[in-house]
Amino acid sequence: MPIFTYVVVVGSALIALLFVMGATLEKAAPPIVTSERQGLPKPWHPDPIQVLTAEPAPSPNMTSDAVLAAQPKAAPAPVAKSDGAPKKKHVTRRQPPDEYRQSYG
């Protein structure tokens, strides 16, 4: 477990170095504390709440020439023939070509 020994030795050395540096360095003056911001612009705040209202859309003019021209022309509906019940178609199964048939044997 040499890695744990290494961590303990290096950690102890760093802590000792912190205590030595704290005792030998000069004490600096306390930082200057001010309550005003000098040279900075005032913070931006949005305008007070504005209520946006939308007007309803105008109703479309359904009598204009363009609307009338775009409407489909009314064609008479085709008359369906009524022969009674629909006939059933007989469906037969088509055989695949010979080259696709499977041979058993």
C-alpha cells in the first residue's frame, strides 16, 4: 500500500507548508469595502407590465369575385345504377411460373 503512504506524506508536507507560510508572510491590509458601485451602469429593469390586446381579424368578404371564382362549380351528381345485390367475384389462385416452384423429392 505505498500509495496511501505517499498521500499521507505529501498531504502532511503541504499542511506544514501552509502553517509556515502563514507565520512568515506579512499581514495585508483588510480589503476596501464599499457599498456603492462606481463606474458601472445601473442595472436594467424591464418596463412595468404592459397589457397587449389584439383586435379581432376582420371577417372575410365571401362575395368578392376572387372567392366566387375559386369555388368549385356545382356539377350534377351521377346517378348510381341499382341492379340489386352486388355480384361476388370468383377469385382463383394463380400458379407461380415453373422456375419459382419448389421441387420436393
